[in-house]
Amino acid sequence: MSENKIAVNLILKKLSESTEKVKSRAQKASEVLLSPLNTEISTTPYDVVYEEDRVKLKYYKPSKVKFKIPLLVVYALINRETMLDLQPGRSVVQNFLDSGLEVYMVDWGYPTRKDRYLTIDDHVNGYMENIVNFIRKKHNIPKVHLMGICMGGAFSVMYSALHPEKIKNLITTVTPTNFHTDKGLLHVWMKNSKAFMMSDAYGNMPADIMNLGFLLLNPARLMIDKYVGFFENVDNKDFVENFIRMEKWIFDSPDVPGETFRQFITDGYQKNLLIQSKMELNGKRVDLKKITMPVLNFYGKFDHLVPPEACNLLTQKVGSKDIEDICLDTGHIGIYVSSKCQREFAPKILQWLKAREDEGVAVKKTVRRRTASKTMAKVGALVMAAAAK
């Protein structure tokens, strides 16, 4: 019987090579971490053109205006609107500007103790109403384009139902409107939460507590995998800079006014009033059938915060006949920052708005699309190229 022999020299050679690679990576990682890093976010220039209490309105002006109507973007009260301008090369705002679209974006600011009793109505029929009227007056136009994101998308749906005469086109992205689903763990938790007790205890809902809750929705990925990924790429300067930008955004979270938080949980997650057209703001019913303007509805196939089932009923409930659903193969944040979605998301919006700016433009009455078109990026690129001429 032959005796198996261990190739000790080969093992030692491999160990030596691995040691050298580790030393080389460690040296490069040290150079990256000790070098000046560009981690600024929201670098696209803007002017603050309107202020009310803690709320500011940012205005981004393109070098050449090519759209007749500006776009108002309403972000969620949770986290910051800077996600749409996270970094050069991956900025939804810059993509809009490059195609000549004027952009207004709501900065909800940071609530203080005096804001704890502000309601959803105060945000929708107060701040949003005043901002829309400001833009209409400034541009001398009867209607604006409106784009809402997540909780801000729900606010935009409410506003469009209550003030349809002021909205030309409505775009919703990762917007929860149907809360009667168990697909996302957040929905399960919120159905059983005591929102009134939390608002009574804290006043405003603390951002740190909400961030902890979001991390616990997927702890393996959000608290372990991403930091493992960081150490695996710590010698890559671009990766490190992008990682820090995202961490800055994640932990730059305002508190949420206590009464708004309580109402959003009870009327939304627990009673599911919005999708049933049973929600009321200051005694006025939010009737989705009054949303008769065109509606473009984006959501993410792998969104663990606002799953597709929480978004995809909206277009079936509104009164508009010009509706379109687009489900992108991404998560809650990837829709704005992933390279693939950058080629699909903003170009599609620009194409869609351009086709509907003029009254009488022929558009399909009903479009129901559950997955992103393979040609969307090509079509969007052609539209953007044409607009640049």
C-alpha cells in the first residue's frame, strides 16, 4: 500500500503567498483610510426659496429649462431627502437637471418639542399646500408635477386626492398605500404596536429608536453582512467613500412629530384607511377616485420596508385612466442609487412627464406594467439625448 505524502513545500508556498497578499491589502487599506476622502453628500447646488417653521423648500435650476412645468419632490419624514442627490454620478436630481427639468424638493428639517402635536393634515394641507401655491404663483401656472417618496408618497397621494386641480401629474415611488399585508415584517410589527403610548412617552418619535427597529428587520444583512463587505473592500477607495456616504445618510435621521407618527400607524398600518378611501384629514375624506391626473407608480421587487403588495393596488383605486406600474428589481433605496436603476428610473420619469406636459397629447389610457421594461433604459436615453439638442 502506497503512503500518501503531504506536499509541505506547496503548503508553505501558498501560506507565503497569502501572507504577502494580506500585507499588501493591509498596506493599501491603511493608505486609503489615512488619505483625504471625498464623502460629501448632496453636492448639487440649490437655493432655499421658501421657509416655514422647520420646513425649507430647495430649488434646483438646470442650466437650460426644457420643461414647461417644474417637479415638486416630497420625501418621507423619516431619513433625509439627500438620498436623491447622494453622490456625483448617482444623483436623481442631477439627472433631472441635465434634461432641463426644474426641481423643487421639500426639506422637512428636524422637529423640536413644539412639533409633537403636528398632524398629517398639518403636513399635507398645511406645509404642502403652501409650497404648491408658492410654486404655482412663482411660475404663474395652475398645476405642478408632484413626486412623492415612501411616507412622502402617501402624503402626495392624499394631497392629490384633496387638491386634484393643482397637480398635473403624480409620481409615487416605494409608496405605502395598502397596509393590509404581512409580506413585510414592518407591517406585522406596526399592526401590533402601541403608537399612542410611544407618542405619549417620547413626544416626537426618536430617530435612534426607529433606526434600531429598521436594523432589526434584517439584522444579518444590515448589521453583519454590510460590515463584512466593508472589510473585504477596505482597500478600495471608491467603495470606502460610497460606504461612508451611505452611512452618513442612514444615521442622519430626524425625529418624527409624535401625533403624525401615531396617526400614520393607526390610520395606515392598523386601520388601512387610505387605500379604502376612508381616511379623513381635518374632516375631509381622502377619496382616491378624485385622483384623475396621470399616475406613475414605482416600487421595488425586493423592498423589505414597503413590499410590492403595499404599493401595487394604488393604480386600481384611483380615478385616472392613465396609469402605469413599474416594479424594479431592487430594494427600498436601490431604486435611487443603484447603477442599473439610475439608467431606468430618472429617464423613465423624464420621458413620461415630457409626453404629458401638453394637453391633448395622445397617451395610452391604461398601462399596467409589473416589471421594468428591458427597453426602458434605451428609450429614456433617447429622450434625454433629444432634450439635450
